[in-house]
Amino acid sequence: EAQVTQNPRYLITVTGKKLTVTCSQNMNHEYMSWYRQDPGLGLRQIYYSMNVEVTDKGDVPEGYKVSRKEKRNFPLILESPSPNQTSLYFCASSSVPAPKTGDYEQYFGPGTRLTVT
Amino acid sequence: TQLLEQSPQFLSIQEGENLTVYCNSSSVFSSLQWYRQEPGEGPVLLVTVVTGGEVKKLKRLTFQFGDARKDSSLHITAAQPGDTGLYLCAIMKTSYDKVIFGSGTSLSVIP
């Protein structure tokens, strides 16, 4: 079964305490990304990765780090979390778009609800 | 930062009615995706449109890509309560580029 898994699903932490949210996909997809979703602001891309060891900034990368050492894993790291990083986080993975139709597979994980106090 | 505007923001209709939601950008983009998201879950990809003027159908859902590739619409025929959810559009400027999402249209279909 095609799946994107995220852990943990819920996390309450304190300002400044480093944390990592893991993301793993079982579809051998090349493209993976992280989003945060906030009321009234929609989904905003944090970082994305086009392949192993290739990452790039999305629209809101400040305060986050990522790594892509293996194709299946794309962890999100918050070195020093702050309250403004309280949000719902989604990981996603995508296949390569088909050349003519542009169709591709994309799957989102179930989300991680993070609260930073 | 490129903006992607969706309208209406909220929509509440009776079961059986038709509806259209819109997604507009000021710039041309390479592809546009429509998603549906239910509360507490991740978005689910419905369709990708690539060619200007393209029309795709998914059961009672019809997706259209504007000729100039700057806008798109989603039309739902005979809406059902199961269609309730947040409908999101998203664009990539080029393949394998960063993705920009619209703020979404929250649809409620009342039985």
C-alpha cells in the first residue's frame, strides 16, 4: 500500500528544545517536501527535495532544516523551536510528472500537530 | 512571492445543487493541481491539468484550465454531503519546482 508516514503525530514541546519530525515513503518517489498549514494562510511549502542530497527552500524555510540522505526519508528538524512554529505539518512525496500529460502521483502524510510553548 | 487566489473562501449549499470554485494567478504556470482535504487529514490529489484549455472529468467533478494557463475552475454537479471538504489548488512554475497552494475553498454540502 502506498504510504507516507510521519512521526510523531502530535507533539507538545518548549521553546528552544530541538526536535525532529520524521517522514518516510514507500513508493520510491524522488520528490519530497514539507508543508505547514495555518488557519487563514493555507499550506505553505517549507523545503523540498528533488532527490537524494538535493534540497531547496520553499516559501517559509526560516527556522527549519532538512536532510535527504536516503530516498525514502526526509526528516524535518527544528533546531530551536519557537511559538510561531506551532502549526500542522505535512510531509508529501511525488513521482516524476509524465512528460505529455503532466500527471503524477502525490501522497501526503497524515500530519503532525506541533505546539511550542 | 506569487499568490494564488481561490474563490469563494466558503461555500454552503444544499445537496443536489451545482457549484463552481475558482483558482487564479497573476502569472503563467506549468501545471495546476486540485486537492481535497478533510479535517485532520492530509490533502488528496484529485487531478493535474497541464495544457491551456484542458478539461478533465472525475465523476461529477469537472476541472478546467484556462487558455492562458493562469486560472482554473472546479465544477461539481449535483453535490453530495460526501463532497464536503476543503478544496485546494496548487501550482508549480516548472516541473520539480517549489509548490504554491491557494488558501482553499471550504465547501459544506447540507443533506
